[in-house]
Amino acid sequence: TGTPLLKVSGLNLGAAATSPATFSLRGSSTLSGDVKTGQTLLVNGDATNSHATLMAATGFTNAGTITLQTLVGGYNSFLTVTSGTLINTGAINSNAGTGGGRQISADLTNSGTVNINTNTTLDKSGGIYTNSNAFNIASGATLTISGSSPVFNQNGGTLAVNGAFDMTSATFNYNGGSITGTPLLKVSGLNLGAAAT
């Protein structure tokens, strides 16, 4: 109960740790293990610890909530997965807080909810991003997908572009589900699947 504060630290979530818990991670910290239902990770840049980056060496499943949000000043709050895929069945929130950058460097498969509430970059070389449930870009926020030859798969659910969706030198595969708003594809490939009706 309560919220442990981990600064420049490692958080290891064991398989048997299934009870709800909330952690605030600041500075450059590491994660291993899956985030279970009811568990929350707060990646918080702040004035004392500067930019916050949470790094996982291997892919993991998030069935809880991961929120990137700066608490003080214009510091960055980043999430990085070195290899493997971040499988989201819970919620990922990119929030403005007090400013700074938001970046996710990971292959991402979403069957939960992704909320882009402030300018955010998906930045991984050859990154593959797949949505089959709810992917929301708030009004006034821009999602920029960069890196070498990224791919976005809209397989199901809804891609709600209330702000801006911006891809360059990429591939967008519209395989199913629905899209509201207008994705911007620059020097990119658009593939319209048979089920994208």
C-alpha cells in the first residue's frame, strides 16, 4: 500500500506478485517481469532526478497501467524495450504533466488502451506497432512515428486521431477496425486490407 519511490533503481516484478501496487520510477531505472492487473508504474521526470527513462531488456506484458508524466519542470519521461515486444492488455498513458518529451522505443502490440495525451514519439528502428482495441490521440497532441522503416498495423478496434498522427518513410497497414480523424503519411506506403471496410 502506498507508493514506493525508486530513483535510478531496478524494479523486478515476480510472477507471484499479483496484488495491486504502484511505483514511481525516476531517473534511469530498469524493469523486469510483467505488470499485472491493478499494478501501476509511474515514469516521472522531476527536478531532483532530471529525465526519467524506464528500460526493459526484454519484452513484457502490461496488464496494469504505465503512465509517462513529468512532475516538475520540462523533463523527459521515456519508456524503452531493448528487444522483444511490449504487449499491452492494460493501459499506457502519455501525459503532459509539466512539460518535456515523451517517447516509447519498443515494438508495441496493443489489445488494451493507449492514450496519447501530449506530443509523443514512437521511435524504434524497424518498429512494429499493432492496434486491435483502443488507440487514442487527444486533441492538441501529436503522435510522431519515426525511426527506420516503421510499420503501423491497424488490425481492429479504433484508431482515434483527435489530434495528429504523423508517419514518415513508413508503412501503414489498414487491416480492420475503424479510424477516426486523418492520419498523415509522408513518403510512406498505405495498404488497404480486404477486411478494412
